[in-house]
Amino acid sequence: MPLTLYYFPLRGRAEVFKLMCAAQDIKYDVQDVDFAEMKSDRVKYPFGQCPRLVDGDVDICQSNAIIRHVARKHGMYGSGDAELAAVDQIIDGVESIRGVYLKLIYVDALKDEAKAAYTATHIAAEGSTGRNSGAHFAYLEGLLARNGGGSGYIVGSALTAADLCVFDIVDLHLRILKQEMEAGVSRDCWLAGA
């Protein structure tokens, strides 16, 4: 029985799930979300938001919970406790970057001065030693370099959910901050998991 994803017809918070399914040839159906139901039905949508995934008797919301569920079930969580913990660490590290990225998009409306401050804090090398809420690409680059010198997967020796999380956040940034990313983030980080 295929998985069922409830989400809007856009990339957003379900993209890593979709990348995982493509990488592992996992079949899934997509159902449009009824916004009123999402905001009122706390059984189906306990946080009043989506994505929501139904996989047999598993019915969960929250994108990172979905990523972790699919990773465990389909062999994309590494092998052994150390790799599982490393995958979790990277998923959470990417989430730190995603949080400040979303602020740049939705609160700061991509204003030039906000983009400059964001770049200085979260992309430029100097920003990695200052206050940045743990959200900096240099941290991901360091983890990638520790795992085989930065020439492959970010955890272990096979594709994991962590690779796809890094790929997604880098790709999002390349769409709006390409020059800044080219100047501040190594291409090895861009290609993690690609």
C-alpha cells in the first residue's frame, strides 16, 4: 500500500520526503489539504499544519518526524548508533538554518539589507565564529569534511536522509543567494548526496 502525503501543491516542507521517495523508489500518493480541516481537526492535524503522512497505522505530521520515519523504514538512517545520531544531528542543524532562512523570506521579505546581514551571519566564513543560533553552512561543511574529506556523503558511506536535507537547504539558498553561496560555501557541501 503506498504512502499518502497530505500537502499543498508546492515544494515546501515536504520536499525532502519527496526526494527520499525518489531515491528509494518509494510509491506515494499526494492528497490536497483542506485548509479549514487542517486548522480544525486536531486528530488528523495535531499541530494545525502539514505535511501529514499516512503509512498504514502510522499517521504523523511534522516534516522532520516524517523524514525520520521514512528514513528508519527504508534504510536511509545510516548504520549503527553513531550514524543514526549523526543523521539526527544534521537534520536538526539543517532545521536551524531553515528557521533563519524562513525569517529572511517571510519576515524580512528578502530586503537587500536583510540579505546582506543573513549572508554575513549564516553564509560568510566569518559568521561561523559569531552569534548565529547554530545556523551556519560552515558547520555542515565541517561535518561533511570529517566524513571522508568532503568527497561524498555527509554520514557514512551511503545516501541518508541527512544528505537530502543538506541538498534541499543548499538548493533553496542557491535559488535566491547564488552569488553569496558561491563565495561562502564549498561545492562539496552543495553536492552532498547528489
